[in-house]
Amino acid sequence: MPDKLRVAIVGAGYFGQFHYDAWSRMPEVDIAAIVVRNPEAAAETASKWGRVGAPLPVFTDAAAMVEAIRPDIVDITAPPEAHLDTIRAVAPHAPWIVCQKPFCGTLASAREAVALCARHGARIAIHENIRFQPWNRAAKTLVDAGAIGAPWQITFRLRPGDGQGPRAYLDRQPYFQTMPRLLVHETAVHWIDTFRCFMGETSGVYASLARLNPVIAGEDSGLILFDFRSGARGLFDGNRLSDHVAENRRRTMGEMWIEGPGGTLRLDGEGRLWLRVFGENVETRQDFAWNDHLFGGDCVYLCNRHILDAWRADEEPETAGGAYLRNQEIEEAIYRSAETGTRLAV
């Protein structure tokens, strides 16, 4: 393995900038190239993350990039409709691939992408960063250590407050307005994954979804009940129009409760964890270290760091592509449940 791993990044949009920052802070990684449709739009990014006087090379075609650069890692931050074609182009040549979510846009395309990577011997992992937010890692450590006993229920109330009015999402991610599936496909999938991380495998779902803002195409509100194989239950209560108490409402995006026979663990909007022992009325703050950098407690770096460390140790990361398909299967069941008004086994 070379001392410096070469990463090529596909995309240079809003969230992609967090990926450039994350890779730039890993001493064993060099950012080697950019792939974008519009080179002019990537000029600032190429200059910012290249060496002094030597901007990053910019390609408009992923196949041409892998031929010229031969990267060790391709990190795909482009929109979902570009994922499968990009993976087709790079899987025969790049040993490691990271791909943003929503992975390939559809379950069928995601399955094809995973099969393509397997055929060519490429490893693929999904950049599913919410489970790597430091408060979620700390909460899982506490739950796994028995702080509340075997958990009965997990609840997350998503309240970012960014979905009101005719300009909803336009300042940051304007394509949200035209997505036919929004709340679950783009956002709640994070907590489908995180709930599985905390509670184990999902066995059933029941969902009621709604669109509250008429200017958007997809759903922006919903209640989703989860059954887990352990017998525990979960509730995702999402409303992108409402907010919650937080200095930065994008830090945690909402509030979480995990309950068990020994007590309740609560996450607030500032990223603080509070433990209340059963029968008591006082919560105790649970301390843990974290870095308030860019998005979600530096979770983009933490996710990519985990993926890279796993691959370098010849292990599978938590969000390996094949395993991640389960989240998308659950997502599809949620939409079917909402359409039919029935609880569905998964």
C-alpha cells in the first residue's frame, strides 16, 4: 500500500465541500482530481484544495479521470442520478469507492452498483454519516454498556425548520423542492440506518406521510413506526417545517430519546446527552469529546475516517454497500406502507 493514497472526488456541490475538507485532514491521503459536469463551476474548489500554484486537475468524465489518475479511492458526492454511471466507469479501475446517499437513487440501481463492484473486485461503502455523529457514537456506547438496560424504544423528532414558504431549501439544496420523494428518501434514511445501529435489525414498519408545503413535490412530514427483531420499537417523527431548541438547528436536526427499564437517555439540539435513571427526576449530563467543525460534529470526517481505516485493515466498514441495501429495502417498505395504510413486515 502506498504511503499516500490518491482520492478523486466526483462532484463539487454544497455537501461535497465537506468531503474535500475531510480528506484534506488525513495525512495518508492526497486529493488528486475532481470530476464535474461543469469545469468552470469547480474552478474555486480546484484552487482551494490543490497545492499552492497547482490547482487540482478537473475532469468532466469519470472514465477519463481513472485512466489518467489511477486513484486508490473514488469518492462520489454527485447527485444520485449520476451514481450508477460513475460506478460503471470507475469500478473496473478503482479498488475503493465511497458513495453519498441517497445511494443511486433507486433500490434497483443500488443493487446493480453493488453487483458491479463485486464483479470487478472493488469495495464500496456508503457515506452514511449520521451514525458517526459523536453524540450518536457516545449514546451507543452508553446503551451497549447497559446504562438504561436493554432498550425498549427509540424516538427521534426531526425538526430542522428549513421547509417553510416558497423559498424552502433554495439557499442550500434547491433540488429538494423537486424531489418526488423527500422526507424518507433524502432524510429519514439516515435514521433508518441509525435506529438499526442502536436497536438491531428492523422487522416491520408502519408509516403515515404528508406534504405540508405545497411548493415542493415530495413529502416533508411523516410518522414512521418501527418494529425490531428484539421486540423493541421505534418512532421517527419528522416535520421539516417545524424547528427545535438549538443554537444551530442543523447540528442534530432534532431530538432523540432512548428508553429502557433502567432509565432514559436523551439527546438535545446542542448535541448534549442526558441520562435520567428510572424513578428519579434529575438528568445527568454525559460528557464526551467532539469537534464542532462544519456539519454534524465533524461526522463527514468521522465517517470517511472509519471507512478508510476499515479498508486499510482489510475489514468491512459499518456502511459497506451490500449491507447498506437493507436501509433502502426498509425505505421502500415505508413508502408502500404509507400508500396502502398497512403495517408491513420487512
